[in-house]
Amino acid sequence: MYKGQSLTVIIPCLNEEQGIERILRAMPEFVDEVIVVDNASTDRTSEVAAALGAKVIREDVRGYGRAYKRGFLVATKDLIVTLDGDQSYPVDALSYLLEAFLHLNVDFLNASRFPVRDPRAMSRRSRFGNLVLALAMSMLYFRWVRDSQSGMWVFRRAILKDMKLESDGMAFSEEIKIEAIRNPAVRFGEISILYSSRLGESKLNPWRDGIQNLWFLVRKRFLR
């Protein structure tokens, strides 16, 4: 519980036994519920997470969005915080994010990775790709979002009922933000965080995922 708000943290994982251990050991005591969605891992992610007190949910169909939608179904608290299982997002900044969420009086707070302070955390190619996607999303949906691909958010669980979340893949990260900014009843905010280099092997394919995400932005805007 944080200042009267109960809190669920959801972490999708695919072979993240190293990162998930460090994240869960650093999880603040005010977090009421931690849900680790094991997205068909072949390592000890589930065992490590369960041993450290997380509620482990298995989603055997792989996909970033698929894992999150599975986690949302079992979340029970007032607020949901998300982060990746590779330790690239700062679990020790949860109180900072929650303070910003409450101070700004928003319903959805996006944690922007920019400016990237750790040069090892993101390549120049990835920074350029993220900029292109952020500009495309901002122009298509008439709202400036600095980091359309961030995987760390704080939002009220109650707003999920009004969201139409279709993507099962990496485009889910931009889709949930689109659904938030499209809804006039949802107050949207953004704040910068310290983004770090990941633990373990990256699952991203920059060119494939970037092109798919760009096409998703266009398709969702004009064809749905």
C-alpha cells in the first residue's frame, strides 16, 4: 500500500532468471502484489520468482502483449506498475514514479527512457528507431509522447475496462498508450527515468520489431 493506494507490479519474463532475482530482491515493501508472467521460459525464471514470493502465471503462447494481457486478468490492486524482467527499468524508482503519479493527478504515467544517460543501455540505432516511432505516434495521434516504446508504466487498473488491447506482440507497448491518450476521461502524463543496460540476452529484433510497430501505428489509426 502506498499512500492509500494498493499496488500490483506485473513483470513479463522470457528466460530472465538472472534479472528477475535481482528485481524481486529489490522490490519495495509497499508493493502489495507481484505478478511474474512466465512467457514459456526454458530456464528457471518461474522457480526463482516463486521462491522470492511472486505470484507466477504461465502464458505458453509467446508474445509481449500476450503476457501482459494474461497478467492484467489476475491483477487485483488499485494501481498497476509494469517493468521488464531484465533489470533495465529501475525498481528502486517506484516511490519516485508513484509520487509523480499522485502529484500530477494522472490516470496513466509513462516512464520515458529518454534522455538515455547510460550509453551502454541503448545503441544509436535503437535510439534512432525509438525516435522515429515516437514521432510517428505523436503525429498520428496528435499527442506528444517522448517514449512510445517504454515498458514501464503506472496506471489505474480501473481504466483497463475501457481499453481495446489487441496486440500480442511488442506493439502492445505503444497500443496501451494510444488507448490511454485516445480516451478523454484518462489523464496521461510522462516522466523520465534512469534506464540501464539489461541482464541476459535481448529478445528484440530491431528491424523486424521496428517495422512491425510502425505498421501497427498506421493500421490502428486508419484501419480499425
